[in-house]
Amino acid sequence: PHLSTSAAMPEPEPAADEPPRKRSRWDSTPGEGGAVANGAAAAAMSQGLAAAKLAAQEALSKAQADVQTQALRAAQMQHAVQVGLSSLAAKPDAAAPKPSLVTLDASGRLIDERGKEIKAGGAGSNATLRINQTTSAPKNPLLEGSAAVPDIASKADGSRNPYFDPRMAVPGAGRDARKKRALNFVAEGTFSRKADEMRAKVAVEQMLRDSRTKQPGRLAAQPLLLQSEARPSDGLAAPVMSAATLKLELQKVPAVEWWDAALLRGGAAGGYAEDGVLLEHITHYVEHPVPVDPPAEPPPPPPMPLPLTKKERKKLRTQRRLAAEKEKQDQIRCGLMAPPPPKIKISNLMQAMKNEAVADPSALEAKVRAEMAQRVKNHEERNLARKLTPAQRREKKRRKMLNDPSGGGTPVTLYRIHTVPNKQKLYKIDINAQQNHLTGLMLLADECNLVVVEGGPKAQRRYRKLLLHRIDWTDFGAADDDDDEDDEEEARRRAQSEVCQVVWEGLVVKPQFKNFRVEAARSSEGARKMLAERGCAHYWDMARTNGAEGVPEEDEDEDED
């Protein structure tokens, strides 16, 4: 390549005292000097990389040599261990002691052939390897030959310590006394574990005693096992128990259980046999024993709740509704329930829907009227769903007639009618008693007429109003125009106003009649006999006593007239 003159010729260096000359545009560019510097840096980097590579190779070879050395040492050590084990295996086994027989008792403890418990960790460990053998602690040569430091006990002993003063307190004596006086808790299961150990020890001694009595020569040669010499699958021996103890335990089990004795022909003495079961005593019925109350005083009855007044009931209802509404608002505020849509009416149309009402008032009005109609429809549907059917209404009416809120018994009322009513009044008395679900009896007799009615308090009030107010017992037809006759008729009406009287009203334990009917009695004795058959003959006695006292007597002049 062709080089320019300015690039080939070197630039003259300025003198030391000469000021630096400004570079002209014809001088060489600064990029050429930078290229030379970059080439020198690259050469230095390559030299560094080569040196690092050589160091890494040397370190790798050294590590490989160390690994090979360690493997060789491990092989040598393993060979030495194998040689030692082979030498131990080559020794005769005649001198080795025979292992003693070990069994487990009922508590799972190890017992030797003499019946004594083997404590875990009682025998010292025999280490065969030198590394596992325990070595004694190193001795301090400075302390050898020196007198040992006397402890507190030796200091407290006056015979061995010439400087002991009995008036001075020994350090630590108070602490030991406080520990003895402290409250020490016993761990759970300590005494039960001791009791088990004592029982197991006594059982072993008993078994040894029994075996010594039966086989005195073979006690030390044969161990005592329970039922057989076979060991369980888990490798544990069966619990130790003698034949005598087993026999005593089996004698406690009866031959026939007491609950099966009634189903066997021979009872408890016959035992269980295939043909000895009384099959006729076995039925499909299940015997339910009569529950017996525990021998204790019954708990006191709970206090009766006080009846609330109308004002208190309204207050409780208001509080309950406010609490429900507040809970609903909290759920809406927390996002658990969607807020209800706004209730828009024609009256608040412009206030609730301002922009929509201005934009299209006709469409919005039609929408609001449709929502109002839907609300009315929903209200009517809810009322219709709550409405009772005709059968339910009749049942509710009958329940109100028969219900007694006091709960003290069945209300009973006795009425005495002095005159025999006509057919129209008899029909009213009979049909109203049936319609009000009253039970009882109406007796027609020459001496008096008795009406007995049993039923609820509401039915009693309605029937009482019928007999005392609605039925006109003084209905004798139209009066004449004569003034004297009018006065006499008025007197008779006043006398007949007490034709029907209430003899007695109260409560009985249970009703005596199943329905209401009208019967005629020929005499007073017959009427009393009919009531005596139902256990209420005293009703007739009360009616007769009330009639003798309360019925007004008519004058002879009026009878003659």
C-alpha cells in the first residue's frame, strides 16, 4: 500500500524550552496513535491468558496426584482391616461363653433364666477397636502429689478440720434444707408403674415356687413359658404365667352367662348345647327396659316467663326490626348484598331521575308506572301465598275454640232453665253447642232443665252470650191494648227474665262427655242416674239446690188469672 508522506516521516519532537505548537489540520489524526496503543494492550492480555492457563494445568495435575495418593492409603487400610478380621474368625469358638436365655414378662421387660430383671445398660461396653476404647483423662503433672481440696462436708466435720466453728453456717446447708421442704410433683404413671413391677415380681416368684414344687431338678435347666414354646411373629416371647395361675383365671369365667340362662332348658347348670335352646322364647319383639329415674331430688322447675304487655311487645318488635335493618345495611356496605333499586314514584320522578326525566319524560313515566304496577302485583301475590285455605281456616277456628291458654284443665259451665223451651230454642241450644265444639248434655225433666257444656274459654263465652242474651225467654206473643193487662205483662216479663241462670262454672281435670246431645228424663232420679254414669251426679244436686233458692214463686192470683 501507498503511504502518504505525512504518515511515513516521523514528526519532530519539540524542544524543552519551546512552547507546544498548535496542531493544524494537516497533522496526523488522533485515531492512528490509539490503534497502536490497542495493539500493545492486546499483546499483554494474550500473554496473561497463557500464564493463567499454564498455572491451571499445574494445579490440576497436582490435585490428581493427591487423589491417587489418598486412594492408595484407603486401599492399604482396608486390606489391614480384612486381615485382622480373618485372624479373629480363625480362632476356635470353644472358649466363647454361651449366651444366657432371656425372656419378656407381661410388662415387656427383659428377664433372665433366674427370673431377675435385666437393667438396660447395666453391663459395661466391650470395645474391640482401639479408636472406640475409652481413655482416661490426661493428668496434670502440676497437681500430682499435692493435697486434694477439701470439700464442704470435710470442712463441716470438726474432727478433720481444726478451724471449724460450729457457730458459723455451712454454705449450701440452707439450700439443701429448702430443697427437702419443697413441693415435689410425682410424674404421671410413677405409682402405677411401680405397682406393675411389684405384681410382675410377685407373679414370677409364684411361678418359680410352683415350678420348684413340680420339677425341683429341672428349675435351672428349663425356662418357664406360658402356653407353648412358640414365639410370636414379631420376635417377642409370650408373657410368663404358670398353669395354676391360668387355672384360677379360667375359674372366674362362668359356664353360662346370666343373660343366657333364661333361654336354656337346663338353666345355668345345663350349659350351652345345640338342642338346649328354648326357641319359643325368642321372638321378633325387643325388650325395652323401663327407665328408672336416678335416686336424686328432681331439679327445681324453671321460673315462669312473665307475660309482656302490649306496649312491651311493640317495643320488642321495633327493636328486632331495627336490628335486622341495620344488619342488612352493614352487608350492603361490605359488598355482601346488592343494594335495592330506588323506589321511584310519580311524585318523586323529577327529583330521582333528573337527566332522564328531562331527556324523555314520556318513556320514563311509562317505566315508573310499570314498576309501580309490578310492586302492587308482588304485594298481592305475597298476601295470596300467606292466605289460608278453607280447611286451614276451619282448623284454625276449631283450635281457637278448643285452646285453653291457662292450661289448668277443661272449663265447665252449668245452666239451669226453669221452663221447658220450645223446639226453636232447643234447636238453637243444640246447634250452637256443636258449632262451638262444645261437649255436654241437656237434660229435660219435670223439676228443672239442666245444660252442661264443656269446652274452650272462647266457646264458653259465645255460648253464655247465646243463653243469657240472644235467646228471648219471655217471648209470649203480642200484648193487648188494655193498660191493666200491659202492667201485668210487664211484671211477668220481669219475672221470666231469670228463667235461665248460671249454676256453676269452673275447671275439671278432663272432660266427661264426647259430644253434645239433648235427652229427656222421666224423673229426677232418672236424670241423676244418667249423670252418675259419667261420674258427675253432683251436677244435678247443684242444679236442684240453686233452683230451690233462686227461682221466684208466682202469686196465686196470677195463676188464677
